[in-house]
Amino acid sequence: MYAEVLIEYKVKSLDRTFTYIVPENLRDKIKIGMKVTVSFGMGDSTINGFVVNIKNDVNLGNLKEIISITDEELILNEELLELGKYVRDTTLCTLISAYQTMLPSSLKIKTINSKYQKYECYLKLTMPVDFVRSFIESEAKNQNQKDILNALIENEKVLKSKFSSSSVNTLIKKGIIKEVKELKYRINKENVRVENKVVLMEDQKRCFDEICNHLSEEKTFLLHGVTGSGKTEVYMHLIDVVVASNKCAIMLVPEITLTAQIVNNFYERFGGDVAILHSGLSAGEKYDEYLKIMRGDAHIVVGTRSAIFAPIRNLGIIIIDEEHSESYKQENTPRYNAIDIAKWRSAYHKVPLVLGSATPTYESYARALKGVYTLLTLPKRVNDAKLPKIKIIDMKEEMKKRNVVLSSYLKDKIRDRLEKREQVILLLNRRGYGTLVNCSSCGYTFKCPNCDITLTYHKSTNSLRCHYCGYYTTKPSHCPECKTGELKDFGLGTEKLEQEISSIFPESKVVRMDADTTSKKGAHERIIKDFKEEKYDILLGTQMISKGLDFPKVSLVGVISADSSLNIPDFRSGERTYALLSQVSGRAGRSGLDSEVVIQTFNPDNFTIKMIEMGTFIKNYQYEMSIRKTLKYPPYYYLVGIKICSKIYEDASKEASKVYKYLKDNISTESIILGPTTASVFRVNSVYRFQIVIKYRFDEKLVNALREVDEMYINHKTVYIEVDMNPYYI
Ligand SMILES: [Zn+2]
Ligand SMILES: [Zn+2]
């Protein structure tokens, strides 16, 4: 018996299978999709790989044997093996990196995984119940023994640790009971299921019914519901139906900030039938949750992007909440989009895919209007709650009154909410204290030595930090250039905002949520929980506070500067700004309180800002779409982003021109090639990055040409290439 093994080797030219002999002792156990350990290359070095085929005879001499099976339970099933090829072909990655992405990181570790398994000891009967009953009558020596046996007549198994060990041992010796070890999951929720407490409202019911009518079809629904319209309830009702027919559900949420809130709702409704997968879990927890899914011990998977690969066999529905979120696109290899994977799995299992959002991407919305997706709408908030009033503040006018951070209007509104004991959310999409530090006498500016970017001042640690590469240094007391000049910080980050708010409203309790305050495990959950329990009056933070969070007492949302996202030179910035402002606005007034959103901007006449004021998603969509049509951007054209990277400037520049020429000669003349230009931040981590962008509609030669380009640089000493099909950012 022989096995073809795809080895875990990070060299593209070795992304192929090698044949190994299956030794006698593994023949009964080995299966396609299993992870095995083999020796590879010269000497005794060992490596892991996936068995992708098993056959009985081969015409090769001198083969090595498989050393061991890494984990008998962890198997990539037929579907996932097939899906890996799709990921390889659509993102141009290696097959092995596609397979590795499908398993959580703890399962990629080369050591045996048994160290992640925790066991619990149970007792079970070995004799028929009648025999046991008569044994209790006649022979049982004491009450302890009787208790054990009675418990086992009632239950299939009982925890060993609950009973006296001498009685247990006696009964085992007599051959009446046996000990069994079972895997203990670290996250262990009670197996309860609560009936739906919430009755769906008319609109929700209509959407729910429509999807229910197509539960065994490959079909994509776009659920476009305003913030607070009760999309989560629709999801839960759908999952209820799916699980009742003994099928499974995958539900993706955009980021870990949101998982806590949603997972808690799911635990309350579905108990231990829920498995969770996200980066906030320990390696052991991830391993357990993965096994729960593989063994069918959980029917519902809730997680972030990579949970789309959950090894579910009997899939019944896929739901992607906040489908517009960029977190569904992976930014490093393999650069897949979870929505594409979801579509593939929806087709494979013939089940519906539900994409939900208050602000769908314009690509999705265009597909829905064309009928490629089925559009379902929830135009109203639940319980007759009103959408908040929107007030735009012109900060140019406020600057004349020396209101730099807060306009007098927003200040008054915050004071009003504090008096009413209602809560406030403030969005500022920049972390740190000041965004720029320079010398007031010579003008010296602190820049990252590795990147083309200014350093951000973090006051709490008195440090200057690069948000691209992580470089940091202590802020000196005087200018390093002229030695005497005083250093001043400019710009506004969340840290400075927190300080300003505390000094304007000294009585208020303020909490900040950004990457700096949430780096520790469980920090997100704690901030959200404390704010919900009204331990704080004001929550301020970066975009991580904008999506999905549900706080009944919030009646005011302030956007400190709407301009930071408007000013990003990207064809999606109008779409993204609308989504961000509309999402953060949606945090206000969810329980019916009269609510207001105050948006501060230097561009009150900007089209997107006007549309936010009017609350019209569709007009902003139409406006942006007309621009995209003219400029040939998605969804009218597809995009490919190619980065040519090197630590040596000349090499990057020279090879970028070569790549351009090669593409020009080898892809369709209908496709448009732009560049090479310098990437938006040219140098990151000491690497210079040139960029080429391709716009195309149909190009049969494209994928091959891109593969060729990619392969040309596999063994290049100083230059590497990154190819991103359908990038989120260009
Ligand atoms: Zn100076
Ligand atoms: Zn840097």
C-alpha cells in the first residue's frame, strides 16, 4: 500500500505529492485527508504532510515509509480537499498553504497534538441492567456501591470522580462496570436549548419565510436591514430550523469585538450545540472546538473569517453577518475572501448563503439589483425604535471659535446625556495621542526608520510608535536634530481625546477601546460588559466600536472627525465612509430612546456626508457607481493588485518595469495595466513596494500570466512578488 503525500514545505516548486510506503501497522488506520509525519530530503529530517491519495501499486523503487499519523481524528474531508484546490486556483497560493489555512494554528504544530487533549474519566456498565438490579439486591456490599450502580441504571455514563474510589475499584474488579476516558472540551456549555422567546415582526418574518423556502438550494440572499432591524433574530430563527432538521450552520462575524456579544446570545439560545472559532481562543481551546465540530458534537459554528473552513459535513446554511466588513478578506497568503469560500460551499452542499448588512458592499448590492442575489430588506427598526437624527457640524466654523476637538454643539449634547444618565459613544479612527511630533524651532519630524510614515505619540508609555511595523522609541525631551528645540505633538488620537473629555467633563466616567487597550485576552469583552452595565458614561474608540454592538442606553453618538476616512485615496473611500458613519450612527437609540448623531467634518459639502445626513444608502450607491463605471472600477471591472517588493530600491524598481512589460505582452489587450507606481506607503519594514494594478472583465490569459510572473520570482534573491486577486485596498 502506498500513499501520495503533499508535504508542508514552503517552496512553491515542491507543491506536489511524494509517494511513501504505508507500513503494516498503519494500513488499517490510514485515510485520505489525514496528516502524517514523513522523512524528507537527505538525513533524518522529518516533515508533516497530507495524504491526498492511497493506491496499491506504484512503479517506483527505493521509497521511504510513512513514520506516523499525526492525529487520527483530524482529517480533511473530501469537500475540504477539493475546496483547497479552489483556493489555490483563485488566490494563486500553493495547495499546501490552502490546506494549512483550513486548520487552526494549534493543529499545524509539528509536535503530536495529544498534549492539547484533556480527558475526563467516566464509568459505564458492562452488564445488562437486569443483572445489575439483582446484583444490587443480593451482592452489593455497601451504599456507595449501590449509589454507583443506581446512577448507571439511570444514566448511560457517570463521572468517576463523583464516587468513592474504593467502591469503584471493587466494581471494576468484579467486571460489572468499566472506566472510559473521554475527551473533555475546555469550553463546556450545558446542553440546553431554549425555545424562541422572540416572535419575528412582519418584515423579519417575510425575510425568514423567503429563505426557508429555499433551504435546499444553492442561492445567495442579501439581507439589507437598517441598523437595529433585528437581523440577528432572523439568523437565529433560520439556524433553529436548520438544526431541527439535523443539519449544521456556519455563522461568520467580522471581528472578535463582536463575537462575545453574539456568542453569548447563541449560548443562551442553543447551549453547548455552539462551537466558536476565532483568534482570541487559546491553542487548546481551538483544538477542542475544532474536534467538537469534526465529531458532530456541535451543530452551530460561530466565528471570524477562517471559521468558513469549519469541517462540517452536513451543512445546512451559511450566514455572513456585516458582509461589508473588510475583515473577511485575508491580507496575507492565501489572500482569500470568506464570501467566495462561502459561495463555493453553498454550491457544494446546495444550501443557502445569507449575506447580511445595513451597508452592503456596492459589489454585493449591484448583484442583488441584477438578480444574481435575492434581495431581502428590513427597512424599519424593531419595536418601532426610530433611527437617530443626524447633525453635521462644520469644523471650519468651530475652529474660528477655537473649538478644536469638540464643537460647542456636541459638547452641549454630551452634557445633556450625562445629566439624563444616558450613554454616549464617540468615534475617532486614530489611536495614540498625537499623530505627529515635530520640533518647534527647526521643524524636525519623527519618522519611522523602516517605513515612510511619521511616528505616532503614545503618552501613556511616553513612546513614539510606528503603526505599520511596530517600531517604537522613547520620546526624547529635546529635538535630536538641533538639540535645543522643544517637541510639540499635533493631531488628535484616541488617547488625547480621552484626556480632553475627562478634563471637559470631570464627573464623567470614560472608557477607551482601541488596539492599545484591548491587546490582552478578554479585554474587549470586559470593556463591552462594563459599558453595558453602565459602569461608564462614555465609550470612545476607533472603528472597532462601530459595528454590531448593542447598548440600550446609548442615545448619542459623536463622530469626532469624519474626514480621516474620506481623505484616503481609494476608489472605495466614499463607500467605506458611508458604511462607517452609518454603522456607528446605528449604535444610537436602539431601545427606543430619542437619539442623535453628531458628525464633525471640515467637508460638510462632501457628497457622502450629505447622503449620510439624508440617510440615503441608495443615492450614495448610485453616485459612487456612476464614478466607478466611468473609471472602470469594480463591479464593472475586476481588479488584480501586484506588489513588487525588495529591500533594495533599484531591484524593486527594475523588476517592477520587467513585470509590467511581461504582463503587457502576455495578457489580453482588452485588459488595462496601470503602473508601476509606488504603493500608498512606499516603504514598510525597510521593504520598498511598487505596485501594478490590472483592470479586466474577461481575460483567459490572465491567470496563467500571473502564475508565470509569480514563478519567475520564486527563487529570486532580493525581490518577491505579492499577487492579490480582487484586493480590498489598492
Ligand atoms: Zn529641532
Ligand atoms: Zn515602521
